[in-house]
Amino acid sequence: MSHPTTDRRTLSLLKPTGHLTLGNYLGALRQMAAQQGDADCYYGIADLHALTVPHRPDDVRAYTAEMLRLCLAIGIEPERSTLFVQSHVSAHSELAYLLESTAHLGELNRMIQFKEKGRGRSDTRASLFTYPALMAADILLYRTSEVPVGEDQRQHVELTRDLAIRFNREYGEVFVVPEIVTPATGARVMDLQNPTAKMGKSATSTAGTVFLLDRPSVARRKVLRAVTDSDGDLRYDPMDKSGIANLLDVLSACTDGTGPADLAASFTSYGGLKEAVAEAIVATLEPVQKRFAEIEPGEVLEVARRGAQRAREAALPTLHAAQQAIGLR
Ligand code: AMP
């Protein structure tokens, strides 16, 4: 097993609430694969987090299996990284309770995601309120030194730091206080039908979302039907021409890295640009889909089993130290 010889340890989790999209790939997955070797990487499918909102049990299971397999298909190598399913490592739930017993009501009440998604509704699941403690457990269990997160998750990692510092102060030095790092910027991909909103795996309509496993003809059609504008002026202007800017951003991310403003100059029509984007997306998805098809379900199970074992070995010393410090062992 060739673990990288580095002190940097990083963790990223994917929540199994939908099919992974081109946005996930260009914005996160590709960087996750590239990072292997530079850091000791922990990559988890956060199935416990998928229970914080109404869900269908079979969907969570199916998305979890699909995401694991896609992680392998995009180049996450289980010999170099620890790839695991969160619920297979019970230390996550166990440490989460200790951190719920460290967090204050006021802190959890201030979480933007809770305010936006659940506060004030009587049928909001209690776990939506407490899940920042679970997320803190995810991070702290592995003595993670760096957490790459986008702006929407920043507040959660700040809370994780606060909880680690408070716990360490009250009960003794147990946790590594993680740094928040801005991930190497991947493209921010917008919805093809609504280019001012992020392309997301849980969008109500899928017409503007390219999924990693979309058949080439389907992906193509979605691109050719992308919303643009009516002035016909082909230039890169994210403020006033969000549809065209998004297509240029995607093209830039899927090809050799020529910037979107320079790419704009090489097209004379919106139709020509859409054709090129469709082709670039299909070429990007093709090798991923090919590898996905080659991976046997049994291989995925074995990867998850070994990943959980390795994750447990890394997590248990931290859990035990925390239990002892707080008065349990
Ligand atoms: P999510 O699907 O929102 O749970 O996000 C999983 C990861 O994919 C996070 O690192 C996101 O920042 C990234 N991601 C999700 N959607 C997009 C998008 N449309 N463009 C770029 N990155 C994205």
C-alpha cells in the first residue's frame, strides 16, 4: 500500500442525494483525483448526511453505490486514498454525539443551511439541526489538517474549528484544529436552462443538468438546448451574458485550458459554440463512462470494505482519546 509521505491530510465528502453532475466533476471530483499523492486523502460518501432531509431508502443505497463506482471511474485509487462509506465507520456517529455535547444551541441555530432549509418548520428533521456536529466529527476523526471547501460550507468548518478548540480547552488536547483551504479552483458550472443558478444534482428539472452518466446523445441535446440570449454578440461577459459565459467556461474547463474570453473570439455563432461544447463534454465523459462500465459491482463492495477498515483504523484512536477525555472510558 503506497500511502503518500506527507503530513497533509485532507477529507472531502460527497452526499448521496442525486446523480453526480458535470459540475461536481469539473468543480470537485477532478481535483480530488489530482490531489492524490500530494496529501493523505480521505474520501467518503456521506450517507448519514443524506438522512437529514426526506429521502427514499433505496435511493440513498443506489446513489451511494453509484458514487463509489464513479469515484473509481474518475481516478480515485483505493491504494493511494482511503475511499469509504461514512455509515460503515460507526465512529462518525459516536464522535458526533460527543460534539453535540460540546456545541451550543446558539451556534447550531446560526447555521445558514439550517436557517434556509428547516428553521421554523415543525416537520424539519432534528438531524438537520444537529448535522454540523456530525460534520465536525467527520473532519476531526481523521486528524484532518486541511479541509477544502467552497463558500457554502465554510461556516461548518469554522464551527468544527470552534468545537475542536473548545473541546481541547475543556478536556485536554485531543483534536487537530483543521485549516480551511480554498480548493484549487475548478470551474463553477451553471445550470444550462437557468445560467444564474449552479448546476446541481438535486435540481427540480434535469433539462439543464448534465449528469456524468448521461448518454452522449442526451448530454448533447441538453447543451444544444442551453438558454443563451438574443443579441447574438459572442463575447465573454458573465454579468450580462450568463448563458454564453457558462458555455465558454465549460468549454475552457473541458479542453486545453485556453481561457473563456480567448475562446469567445474563435466562434462566430452561438450554434457553433454549442456544437463545440457538446463535443468537448462528450469527450470528457466518455473515458469516465467507459471505466465505470468496466468496474464490477463486487469490486466496489471490496473497495468499500477495505476503505472502511482503513478509515476505522485511522478514526478509532481519535474516538477513544475523545471518549476518555470527556469522561467515558
Ligand atoms: P454537492 O453536489 O453540492 O454536494 O457538491 C459536491 C462538490 O461538488 C462540492 O465540492 C461542490 O463545490 C462541487 N460542485 C457541485 N456543483 C457544482 C457546480 N455546478 N460547479 C462546480 N462545482 C460544483
